[in-house]
Amino acid sequence: MIDLFLDSVIALLLIVLAAGALFSPTLFGGVTLFVAFGVTMALAWVRMGAVDLALAEAIIGAGLTGALLLIALRQSRRGGMVPPRKVHLLSAAAIMLPLAALLILTAWPARELSSPLPALAQANLDASGVTNPVTATLMNFRAWDTLLELAVLLLAFLGVKQLLPTHKHTLQPWPLLLAWSLHLAPLLVIAGCYIVWRGSDAPGGAFQAGALLAAGAVMLRLALVLPPLRWSQWPLRVLVVAGVLVFITLAALTAWLGEGWLDYPNGWSKPLIVMVEMVAALSIATTLTLLVVGEGEEIRS
Amino acid sequence: MNELLMLLSWPVMVLSLFFFATGSLGLLRFPDAVCRLHAVTKADTVGLGFLALAMALRADDWQARILLLAVWLLAMASGATTCQLLARYSRDHQGDSFNSSGGNSSGDIAVKSTPVKNTSSKLTPAKKGTNGNDD
């Protein structure tokens, strides 16, 4: 009973926050409500038992995307929302309502079904090399999907990079921000390394750890501790591409010398998974950092 | 002993809920950005402390309790720093949309830090000619 109450409150909150973020009179209010929506979504994931997803949603969805939106807002010089025209609202309703009805009708019988996948993953956990079923699925059973995910992230970043303007700003960071970022950055590095290591046994993983490291780097860059980060600096380029490169090399080696594409040799699963996760975490951290604070320059006044 | 701690954690949780509720009430009703920041930061930090205490009473081992204490300390430091940064930002951008009590919601938030314009907010910065009703 309490569970039903809690879940319905969270669901209602999600809808209210989403509506607030979309229809807020100021863009700044919309961004703030979007960040709150991301945090509530993370809560919803925890309620459904997907703690890895909750970590990723809180860090990437609420944290980094919020920072990205605020930086974009500062560059756009527009404070107010353009209220949607009636024609837009009607056409949106005409498309979304049948889709929603279709989705609910198709998904409704699926409540009773149970998937055989969790039992399968649990049964083969010993052979996978790790003890967290989510990491085992992501990095061993469906490692091909994770490889494609990393490639998609790389492609998205390359696409965004074409559109990123080099923005110059003359802001001087406050000493408080400087001191706080210097205190917070080592904690974030420790937390990131811990999360990528713990991903084998408990909720964690490369994406979450990479996003934490990116958050630390973004903070340091905003406090002007780090120099301007640009795609033209070759260490950053190496880091961004390293994730996909290492994973593809591993896949090619297993296909050529081993049993099959991404079929890890016996006994080598855990070291390979850990190595791929660490490189992927660094790669994701660099990609996200460049997405949020790349190509910026400050003119010291 | 365990049952006693569990029973003790309930009033502590109610207390923490009370602090969170008053913090949110202050966020909604106070007239000014700085007052709202004050309410939210102080009340929410205390509420979080009581919640961490309640969870520590229900925890199984000492490692969890120390972790909860560390979480509270980090949230307190982060809240205090963020509150300061936001307050300084709102002091530098006096006439903007988020600085009034929900009334005129126009304004360009991308305005560079211009000299302080005292338009509608009740906050008086430490200027010479004003009476000292700021904290």
C-alpha cells in the first residue's frame, strides 16, 4: 500500500515536472525543472530496481545535461519562452495521443509476462567473470551492444563538434568556486575510480564513472583551473577515440585468434572486462567534458 | 536493542520531514532570492542531517553509519558553497527575472554583470545610504 502510494507520487511528480519544464515562462525555470525531472527520474529507476540506470540518469541526465543547457542558455541571450501556438499543440496531441494509446494497448499484457533473461543471466554469472548481472550482461553477454553504444557516443560527439562555436568569455571565477572545485575534484576522481571498479560486483560501470570524472573536469574548467580544452589537442583526441578503438581491437582479436567475435577466452573474462571498462570510462569522461566545455576560450581582462 | 533503534528512527524521520517541509515553504513564500536561498539551504541541510541520523539508527553496520555521516557533511559543504555562489550571482544580477517574488518574469538572464540596479527586490546591498536591514 505504501509502495503504491510512493510510486504514484513519483509518477505524478514526473509528469508535473515535465509539464513545468516544457511550459515554464522563462527558459531558466525550464532548465531548472528539467534538472529536477532528471533527479526524480533517477528515483523512479531506483524504485524499479535499476540502480545502475539511476546512477547514470542522475549524473548524465540531471547533472551534465543540466550544465550543458545552462551554458547554452547563457550563450543564447533569450530569457523568455515563446508560447506554443494552438496549431502546434493540436498537431502534437493528434500524433501523441494515438501513439500513447497504441503503446499502452501493446504493453498492457506484458505486465503479466516474465522474461527468462534475468534467470539466464543469473545462471551464467559464474562464467561471465563478474558478479553483477548488469555488468555481466553489458560487458560480456551483450558486449557487442556496448561497443555500438560507445561508437554512437563518438559519432554524436563528432556531430556536435561540427556545430560547436568557439565561444570567448571574459568571466573571472570567484575564489569560492575555485576553492570548492579544487576540494571537490579529488573526491570526484576517487568516486569515479571506485565506481568503475565496483561495477563488477555492485551497481556501477564505465558510463557512470566516466560521467563523474567529466563532472569534475567540467567544474575545474569552469573555475579556470584547467586550460582551454580543444579537439586540436592530441591527447584529448587519443582519449576520446581510445574507448571504441580498444574495444574494436579486442573484438577483432577474439574473432581472428579466438573462438568468435567478442567471445572472451576462458579465464580472461574479468581482466578483459576491467580493462575495457577503464578505458571506456576515460573515453566517456573526455567526450562528455569536451561536449560541455570544449572549444572555450577566456580573455583575461 | 535493534527494535528500540528502529522505533527511535521514526520520530527522527518525522522531524526531518518537518524541516524539509518548512524549507520548501520558505522557498515558496519568501520575498527575495537571497531569503529563499537561506531558507532552503539551512532547513534542508538540517532535514538531511536528521534523515541521515534516522537511517544510521536503522543501519546494519558501522561502515554504513560512517558513510551516511560523510554524505551529510558533503551535502552540507556543497549546499553552503552553492548557496553562496547563487547569492552572489543574484546580487550581481539584481533586476533579472528570478530575483523578484514571482511577478514580472521578463528579463535577459544573459546580461553581463552590470552595476547593481535596485528595482523591485527588498534586498539592499551594503551601500552607504541604506539602513542596515540586510544580514
